[in-house]
Amino acid sequence: MIKKAGIFVLVVSLFLVLLGTGLVQARGELTILDNSAEVEFPAKLRFYLSAESDVNITDIRLHYTVDRESFAQVTSEVYIEFMPDTTLDVQWTWDMRKTGGLPPGSNLEYWWTVADVNGDKIETTPLRVQFDDNRYSWQGLTEGKVTIYWYEGGESFVGEIMLAAQQALARLTEDTGAYLKKPVEIYVYANTRDLRGAMIFPQEWTGGVAFTTYGVITIGIATNNLSWGKGAITHELTHLVIHQMTFNPYTGLPNWLEEGLAKYTEGELGAEFTAYIERAIAENSLISVRSLSSPFSAYAEESYLSYAQSYSLVEFLITSYGQGKMLELLNTFSAGSSYDGALERIYGFDMDGLDTLWRDYITGQYQGVEMTTVAISPVLVRTSTEPASGLLLDLRLAAQTRAWRQGW
């Protein structure tokens, strides 16, 4: 009798050990057989799950979060439709054509919850997947907080782009005190055709996109168009830095400040832009600062004047009041201040006061200057309607092409 009791205790102990190692499945226990994801860049991301139980599985849900700058952690939940059964293979496809897509290199975390008819429930361990553009053999170069990925062109090619990026960051810090808080990734496609192939429903004139909340820039730069590429990178990188400096849940920047800073970082304003200021002064048709706070016009001539005036406004504030005041202005906006409130706090005048002071400044600059004549083609300009509205692309003036920026 004692021997039998000892054998019983030994069997029970062995069973518990096996159960702990997962070699024994209790009746009704849910088991995950497969859990995976498959990237089909740029259009789709597929999630797969296989599960079994001794009783019917009645509820399966996919949960995921995307790594991006936001004011709150957002978890998406997808309810999977299926016929209850003891063994199931399900999948769900995230169709990027319905949501606008993700930039290359995006990361997300996902997990599943599965329940059966008895109310038993299991939650899988979160897994990470990277939404990479695996159509190309990317090379990478990192310097500081900037990483450039490219697949065509030698080391001198990417070196020139990296140098332009680092010079832009240094110039921006020197002029405004703004700096890159978080890492930035730049994906350089070999041409605009390849770039458009990485986008969802791209416009035929798209040359570049800045995904501000992801810290990603995608741009098409041919090896024989490096000069344009360096200017576009400078402009877009400035937008990312300013976004990081001022990101808040209350308000954005006035358009003239954001676009003016980006153009100011590019360097001296070109003749094709100054010509519009000269003509507007002569015709008394300068755009008010308050009007420039909103998205710019879709018409080429007015858009060029808007960008030219924005550059000049930033130049006026920096040269007249210094780098320290500009940094204070950006920090005030990061706290969610209104346009007028931020200007009044830092400079002592609102947008109308700035308009008056700037007009005196710009008129004095251009008094006695001979009018410059520049011919342009009547091309409409695309401006972003995203939350962090951005730069136009393909204003065909003096054979220049600029990159269009979107905030995502």
C-alpha cells in the first residue's frame, strides 16, 4: 500500500513536471502553432496566425502599435472574422492603399489575443516587424544622428549628401539654436521613378517626401543631379529638426516661419525668388504676414512670392534680434503658444506689428534696386494638406525642382 502511494506521488510529480515544460497539453488549453508577418512593400503587410484547442475557438484579434512620434500611445485592434473551429489558420492584410502607407524602415509591434468557447484566453508575446523596402540592396552610412541609406552611387556620392546634411544641421544650430533631438533616416532612391514606386498613389512630379513624425526622408537623387539633391535634403532636414523642436498637441507653426527657416538654411535667396519681392514692392502687392501664416497659394507666382517673403521674414528676425530670440520663439511654440502670443512674448509685437517692421526693412533693402526679370511657366503648385503642411514640389522656375514635403 505504501509502495502504491509512493508510485502515485511519483507519477503525479512527473506529470506536473511535463506540464510545466509544455510537453503535456491540458484539456481545452489554447495553443499557438504559428505567428508571423510578411512585408510586401509598399502596399501590404500580412499577419498570419495558426491556433488550436480541444474546444471551438470563437474570438481572434490582432493588436498593433506603430513606432512614431505622437501625443498618446495608440493601439489598433482588428477583429478577425472566421467560423469557430478547434483548429484555425487566419490572416489579416493591412492594405496601405486605404491608409496612405508607411515610410521605409517603419517599425511596429503586434500581438494576438485568442479565446475559446469556454472563455479561456491567451495573449501572444509581442513581436516586432520592420516595414523595409526590400526591393533594393541598401547600403548605410551613419554620422551622428543622421543615417543615409542608398543603393546606387559610390561612397563619394553619399559622402556629398552626408556633408550637405551635416552642414545644414550646423548652420541651423548657429542661426537659430535648433538641433536634431532624435535620429533621422534618409532613404536616397536612384531616381524619382524608383521613389514613386515606394509610395502609395504618388503624383508624377513627386521628388521627395518628409515623414516628420517618423523622422524619415525619402528622396530621389540621380547621381547626375546631386546639386539639386543637396539643396532638397537641406530643406527637408530643416523641417524635421523644427518639427522635433516644436512638436506639441496644441498648435503648429505659422507657415511663413516653418518654410522661411527651411529656405534660410538652404543659403542665400536666389535671384528667381528676389525678383518676386522686387516686383511686389514696386506694385505694392506684398502678402501680409497674417496671410502667410496659412498654407500658401497653389499658383506658382503667388507661391514663389510666399516663399521669398518667408525667407525674408526669418532673415529679418535673425539679423535684427539674434539667434537667442529665435530659439526662444521656437521653445515658446513648443509650449503651444498662439502665433500672436509667441511673437508678443519674445519680440514685443504681434503678426501685424511684425508686418509693419518687416515692410520697412524689406523696402529699405530693395530701394533703388533695378528690377530683375525672370520668366516662369504657369505651373500649379502642390501643397500638402497634412497636419505639418509642407513644401511644394516642381515649381519650374529657372530649371529648379524642389522637394514636396508631407507630415505623416
